[in-house]
Amino acid sequence: MAATLKKANGLCLIFYYCLSLCIINLGSIAAQNADSNVKKKDEEFTCPEGLGNGNYADPQTCRRFYQCVDGYPYLNRCPSGLRFDDISKFCTFPNEARCGPIIPTPAPSTEPPIDLAVKCNPEECLLPECFCSKDGTNIPGDFTPSEIPQMILLTFDGAVNLNNYHYYKKLFKKYTNPNGCPIKGTFYVAHEYSNYQMIQELASSSHEIGTETISLQTGLQDKGYEEWVGEMIGMREILKHFANISKNEVVGMRAPFLKPGRNTQYMVLEDFGYLYDSSVGVPVSPIPVWPYTLDYKIPHECKSGTCPTKSFPGIWEIPLNSHYVETFEGGHCPYLDQCVLHNHDANEVFEWLQEDFSRHYDQNKAPYMMPFHTNWFSIKALEDGLHKFVNWTQTLPDVWFVTATQALTWITDPKPLTELNKFEAWDCKKKNGNIPKTPCLSPNKCALSFKPDNQNFTDTRYLETCVDCPSKYPWIGDAEGSGIVGRDNYVPDNGSK
């Protein structure tokens, strides 16, 4: 009997051992299948045809996205705590992210193909009013690269507020140009959540303030003339009312999401006295493109598909050359925070920026524009890497950090390096009476009622300014915040409308 029980127990142990092995093997197979499924999903992602290179949402999760380069998808992950916004095409905070894929439905252009711009004619296009070249890479004034400065344009998009202002102050406080003047930047301001006391302080310190739009609405590239006037000119009026910035000082703009408004946006620029636009992205190119006037066709492929096709004599375009390194590590991007550098340390970020910059510095010295959103400064390695880069440029005697308008001042009347220390447009004497005075120390903190578009509820928005609080939150059609909807009626400077 004892022998029989012992044998039975042995069989049971063998049975349970085999069962355990089966369970482990099944679990291992399931894990392998799960990994295989994830890999299969990654491999099955196909870059959209006809939309070109760029960032696209991962259909499976908002934490990842694909960067398509020449038809091949590279999988990327957002930094910890951030999500991919399929409208803005960059990683942002979860409450701001619009997860995708969001299928774009652009309205067809109804503009007839008439009066289209022709190709550049250098014999007729002469500075200071006009500048063009066959492929956009020629240097103004026929100088050689060694004779001219390397201009760097630090540009910042969106609202200015407590989330980013201290980062900007820290960046501009530490560094100077070869003439001893503090370096300067350009801010393309959007209205919502902006602090106008801070914007006034930036303007009073001789940084350039341009306009983005009031609402940053998507699809504006397909809207009409009145919508562009309301967004652009309304934003300029808000800056005048609440940051004390004269409209004569606001001469540049950038379209939301780098989607220019075809010919319509440029009609508004022309009619309302703007000097330049900076919304057109340049595809990956071995030689960077210089700013050019829109007297002729743009000298490169239109990355957005919504560039102007008509001639707009005297209106400048400061294009956004793609940022990338030779290996395409980090991908390529118009905004620096859209390149995938979040896994690097500060030294690697610095080296990446150094190589990207060298494509300009070692060739035709086209202005090196460094466009940012607040996102860049939310990652310490990126912020530190940027400071390392700017600090390194301080060792180069021909590098100048200038505003977009200062860059155009040089381009329209090019000067050799030997004359720049006495170049009046780049010195730090406040000659312009239109620059606003230093703002108040204790701004008015206004809690204002606001009814968002297409919503049935009223919200509260906050605005800080050195002038009196308005009655309502300023918005499209009511830049002063009077509470009278549709109150604004803007008259073009040239009286064409």
C-alpha cells in the first residue's frame, strides 16, 4: 500500500511539473506574441502618401509618434509625462494634446491660377527693394562668406507667461554680441494666456515682437481675407492696447503651425503695412536658403503646400530651413523642439546643434534661425544644451544674435564684418521713440469673462497688463475687450479695401 501511494505521489509531482512547464511556455509564447504584435504594428505603419516628410500620430497610443523621412517611418516616444499633439505635431502636456490620427480635411483652393509669380530675374531684382536668386542660396551684395556675419535668429512662438518668461530672461541676460550689446530675439505672440506686462518688458528691452494670431485656430490657411485680418491685425491691436507696443513696431508675423494662408495671408500683410512673414518651411537641403522677397516665385519646394503663388513685391519671406544632422539622428524639423533630442544629455544636444549650425556657417552663412516653443525649455538637457551652444558661439568673432528685422536691415544694405561694430542698426542705443517704456512693477491682474467660440458656457480668463482692465476678455472682433462683439473695423494702410 505504501509503495502504491509513493508511486501515485511521484506521478502527481511529474504531472504538476509538466503542467508548470506548459504554463511557463504558454506565458512565454504569449509575451513573444505580444512583442511580435507590437513590432508588427510598428512595421505596418505606412507614411501617408502625398503629405511629405513630417511627424505623424501613432494610431495605437498618444505617447508615441512616427517621423516620416523620405517615406520611411521612424518610431519616436514623447518625453515622460508628455503626449503627441497631432495638430501642432509636437509633444506637449496631456491636457493640451489632441491625440491622433486626426485626418486633415483642407478645403480646396478656389483662387484662379492667374497672375502667378514668375521665376527670379536677378537683373531686375535689385536691393534694397528686391532680392532673389535661382535656388535661394546666393549671398546678398555678392560678398563671400568670409566677409559677412553669421546671423543667428532666436525666435519664440505662442503665449508669453510664467511658464516660459524666466527661461527667456535667463537666456538673454548672459550673452552679448561682438559689439558688446546684449543678444536679441524675436517673439511671435499668440493671445490666449499671454501676460502683457511681460511682453511690454521684452519690447522695452529691444526684443522684437511680431504677431502669430489671436486664437491659433487650426485650418486658418483655408479661411478668407476677413478671418486673416481679424486674427492678425486684431493681435497687433491687442499688443497696442495692452502692451503699449506701437503698430509701427509690429512688422512681422508667423502663421499658426507654419501653414501660410496661400495668397490671402500675404494680401493682408501687403494691405496692413507688414514688412515680412516667417512661415514658409524649406525641405531638407544641403545648402540653406537666404531670406528673399516675394516679387518672384519662391525658390524652393513649398513644404506646407499653402505658400503664396502670386507676386507680392517688397514683402520679405524669412524661411525656416530644416534642422538636421548628417545621420538624421533626431530626425529633421523646422522647430527645434520637434526634433527628437530628449534622450540626449546636454553635451550631445550641444554637439547636435553645433553640427546643424555648421551647415550654415561653413557654407553660405544664411541666417541660422532657431525657432522654439516653450516645450524645449521644459527638458533640462535641452535648455542646458542650448546654453552650451550659445556660450560656444561667443568664441566666434563673426556670430551675431539679431532680431528678424535687424537681419533684414543688414540684408537690404549688406555691410562687411569690418564695419559691423559701428553698424547703427545693430547697436544698443535706444533711438526709436516707438519702443515702449519699461513696464510697471505691479500690473493689473484682470479676471475676465470669456465665451469660447462654438461653446454654450462662459469661462474666466486672466490677463495681466499695465493699463486698466478691459470689460471683457479681448478677442477676435473686439481687441480692446469692450464687450461689443464685432466692434473692430480695420482699414488697410493702403486703402485698397
